[in-house]
Amino acid sequence: MSATPSKPSRSITVPDFVKAKAEGRKLSVLTAYDALWAKLLDESDVDALLVGDSLGMVVQGKETTLPVTLNEMIYHAKMVTRATQRALVIVDMPFMTYQVSPRQAISNAGRILKETGASAVKIEGGEAQAETIAALHRVEIPVMAHVGMRPQSVRKFGRHSAVQRDADQLLADAKAAEQAGAFSIVLELIPRQIAADITKQLTIPTIGIGAGPECDGQVLVTPDMLGLSGFRPKFVKQFAQLRDTIQQAVRTYSSEIRSGTFPDDSHSHH
Ligand code: KIV
């Protein structure tokens, strides 16, 4: 197992992230899966990078997150931490790497922190995972919880876009996660008012995705918000249209090669 370089002191820590809520500072979180993107995002004033198991779809081209393995998450998280100087790095624990038992979760979360240099893990679930969150908290592994639409439960929900509307259950999940020691919680695809109520009742920051503006922060899948993936549900605002920009650049590249315009003398060694 190779040693991971320690982070510079100006990097954002878990306590800094938690403190943002008390100080009324909104948190900006994006997904990152490799060093190229981690460096680009880290240099662009984002508070946290989530190595999401959404990489199963975004990077690996699969239909769900279910096949993603722990070793794959570690492989990608290493690339992200290597290129990140400032942002807090949080790593998703993939399907069935924490649900079996708290013991399994500790051993796998331990591998993630030890081998990647990331600061925290994320697991999906509230009440149902409270014992596991508490076990991780006891061994001082910071945990971000994730309630509402949980992509690892897609077989139960039937689809990824199912909005969760049971306010009592959602609040119970969020409170159970906080009481168990989670330092933050993702609220995914929850009606705005329910997310606002949860945010008001918790002292830890809520990070919304499709859960309205009252959350303490927001997370989006980076290729979606940059208009790169072509995936455009209601909750995704496209802040750029990189798909068009990239495809136009590649068309120009190919056409200049074919016409003999590229390379010219300025691109040639003499
Ligand atoms: O896997 C992921 O990228 C996520 C975010 C969308 C919250 O869980």
C-alpha cells in the first residue's frame, strides 16, 4: 500500500465544511472522476469534489451504479486526490460495500481513506444505515449520508427519476443520519418544501440535488451541468454547452487535417 501525500493546510476540511452552515455560507459541490477534471474544478472555487459512483454511468457507460466496485472507486479517487489542492474530497461507497454489516463498512471505508487520501465517504440511506453511520463515526471516519432518491436502490424505485414525497420518512431518515454522526447529507429529488423543512431542522449541512434552493449547498454531476453529457432533467441547469464546443472543435480539426490546413509550418519542427 503506497503512502499518500498529506494535503496542504489551506485545503478544506470536514469541520470547515460543517461550519459553513452556521456561518450561512452556501456550499458548492461537483463530481470528479479523474485528475484532469479534479484540477480544473479545484482551481475554480468549488468547496468539495465528490467521487460519485455515478462514474458507473458517466465514465463506464453502464446503466446504473450497481456494478461499480470498491477497487474502481479507489482507482478514480486516487486520481482525484492527486490533483486536488483545496477542495474537500468525498468518495462514494459503492453498492454492497457497506450494506452487509457495520464491520464491512468500516473495513471498506478504511481502505478508501487509507489508500486514496480522501477526507470522507458517502453512503446511501438514513434510518436503515444509522447503525453503520454510527460505527463509522465511532472510528472517526467522516460520513456524508444520502437520502431521498438513492441511485443504488434503483431496482426498488424502478427508475432514477422517482421523486420521494414521504415527508415523515424523509425527515426521519435525515434526523437518524445526523444523530448517528453524519457530518452532512445529500437530499436527492425531494420536493422543495420538504427539503427546506429538513434543512431547518438539522444542524449539519444539507446538499441538494433536485431538492430546491433552501438546501445548505448543491451538488450536480459535472458533465451534466457543463452540457457535456446531454443528460438534462428538470433539476440540471446547464452552465455551459461544452458538448457543442467540443464537437465543433473536433469537426474543425478533422476538416483541417483533410484539407491540409493543419499542421502548417508553425506546428512543424525545423
Ligand atoms: O454518485 C453521484 O454522483 C452522487 C451525486 C449525484 C449526489 O451520488
